[in-house]
Amino acid sequence: MSTKNRVDAVLMAVVLAAAAAGCSAATEQAATSRISAESTGGLAGAPDLPAPASSATSSASASASYQVIPIDSLPFPEPGRSPLSAARQQALQAAVNRAIADPAASGVQGVTAAVVSPEGSWAGAAGVDGAATQLTPTSMIDIASITKTVTAAEVLHLAGAGLIDLDAPASDYLDHPLLQRHPTVRQLLSHTSGVPHFDADPAFFAAKDADPHRHWTAAEVLAFATGPINDPGGTVLDYCNSNYLLLGLLIEKITGLTYAEAVHRDVLAGLGDRMVVQDAESPILPLAVPDPASGTAFDGQYLPNRSTSSAVGSAGGIAADAPTLANWGYRLYGGQVLPPAVTVDMAIPVSQGYGLGTVIFDPLVVGHDGSMEAYTTMLAVAPRDRLSMAIMFVNTGADARPDFHQLVDDIRATLAIQ
């Protein structure tokens, strides 16, 4: 679902702690820029971002633009197999502990986090889930809109195989009434398609929440997208989950496979079994159970339940644990999933702060964030430092707001660690 909650506090905490542990000055500079959520369509207080490119951005034009992901940094080396030093681990764990120290103020009661880098990896957890069970680093959580990085990667993979032209109308591949103004595949990827929002209709949420065990199809969900269909194009971000449900249908039409089968075959291979496409697959224990106060009823199997996870599908239904998610970010933005030039293109802004399934948090950090009633998530990769970070909160309610300023003040104390 669309992100309304700022999770920059934990990104700041983890990056600063990593910087304190010896990462480069570039990462620390990125950390000091305030990161805003994807729903704002822009960045508050960040350094100057590269201007949005034409919606027909190609590898050639990307190479002539500022590269948030420098092509000469790709591919990343294989991540270090050893854990980070004890001092680094302590700094990171302290940052995570402080992130949930005041649930009443922050709206979060638990967090899992992980870091992957060439120097090594780390994963930690603090707090509890909605059933008051202590979280572990491998507690699975719905990653929400970070799912869009997987959907975008699959579309770009199919484009590289010559099966899709990103600048052709999506209606060339998929017959759907929401595509009647013929937005291109690239415009769906970049939220510049003009397609209406299915989640703008309160009736959608009423129907979704009526039965937590219900399975939804993308067609059923998109039937709630009854708003005006606008002309596609331009550089104004209209963040819309409908775009990514349509892309999921397009993937299935092109490949002849289910969405889950396609992404596992093409882009998720090698990640193991702790990144699952709900509800084609069930999450594997341990699970971070949603808090009933978030308005989400747990069904005992899916995260947060079958109705929500199947409804958001290829826009937000994947579940993972923090180490697997951080590894996915390292592989994706490290040029190990797609060719380097295509990886660079993902982070060339089509609209302010958004590329192809990718949020450009500032000129040094890319990835995606997400939120739904039960969880708030972030995947952040600093390409120049070859550092991938995954942070996932369990919310106490539907309005999670981690305390940014206090957390920054607390984490700055870790800079003394050598």
C-alpha cells in the first residue's frame, strides 16, 4: 500500500551506526539528508536531486545523466560471509533498540533490521509483534510496497529478453479497460500512467477487511479503480498501486506463468525460501503477527492476512525476513539481477524522487519504502558504499511515526565507536 509514514528515522540510525563502524563518508552524508516517504512525491530537505528524465529514458540517456547508481560500481562483489565486528554489531543493535523505546510516541512496538556489505553482514531485532512475541532477526513481515522492486525487476528482465518494449503501450500486451489511454509500460513502472487508484474507494477497504481469509484476484481489486483515467506522461508522480497490479497481470500474460512462478524463475532465484509471494505461498515461521489495534485481523497463515496480501499482490504482497530483504537489495541494486545499464536506469528519476520501481531517497541512497496498516518497511541501498539495509517495523496502530529527531540524536553518539 502507499507509504504515508516516515521511516527515515531507522534509515538514519542504521546508516549512521554503519558510518560509525567505518563505512565511507559518502554514506554518512546520505544519512544526514532527511528521507521522506514515497507518497510525498518528493524529498524534504535532501540535497539537490537530478532532474526527472523524459519518460522515455533509455540506457543511453541514463549514461549521460547523473547516475545515482554509478555504473562503474557494478556489479557489487559478493557480500562478505563473516559477521561485522563486535563494535559494529553493538552500534547497530543499539540503534534498533532505541527505535522502539517509546511505542506510544512512535507507533511501533517491534523492528527487525539487517545490513549486507562486502565487509560482512548483520541482522538484529528488538521489541515484539502484535501477539507480544519477541521478534527475531528472521521474523517474516509483509514488505509492502518494496514488492514493487521485484515486479519492476521482472518487467525489466522480460524487456531485456525482448518480450516487452518499455516504451510501447501496455495495452499492446494486456487488454484492460484501465489502459484505454494507452500508457506505456515505462509509465506504469514510474507512476506516470494516469491510471486511477483502486484504494481511493473506501468500499475497497470495507470489502477487504470483511473477511481476512478471502482470496482476491487483481481483476477484482482493479474493479474498485473507478476514478477518472487521466492522460499518461509528464514528470509528476501520482503514486498508484493500480499500476503494479496491472504490471502483475502483464507479467502473467507475457510469461504464461503465475506472477509467483515468473519472479521466482527470473529474479528471485538464489534467495532461498524466506521471500515468498503471498498468497501463492505461505510465509515460514517465525512470523511477525500483526497487532489487532492496527485494524488488521491475523488469519493464522498469511501476513498480515490472506485478504490484504492477495489484494495488494504484485504491488505489495511479498513477505520476507530482514536478512533476505537486505540481500535482495544488495543483489538488485548491485547489478547481480539485471545488467548494469538496466540497473542504473532503475534509479534515473522519471518523476521527482522516483525511477522504475525505485525511490531515489537522495543522490546517494535508493530503494523503496512501504506501509500497510500492520507494518512499515524500508529497503535502502547506498550504491557508492555497496551497502544494503532492510528495516521493518511492526506497528501498534495504523499511524506509525518513529521519532526521527530523537533517534538521530541517539545514533550520533555511536560515531565515537572505532
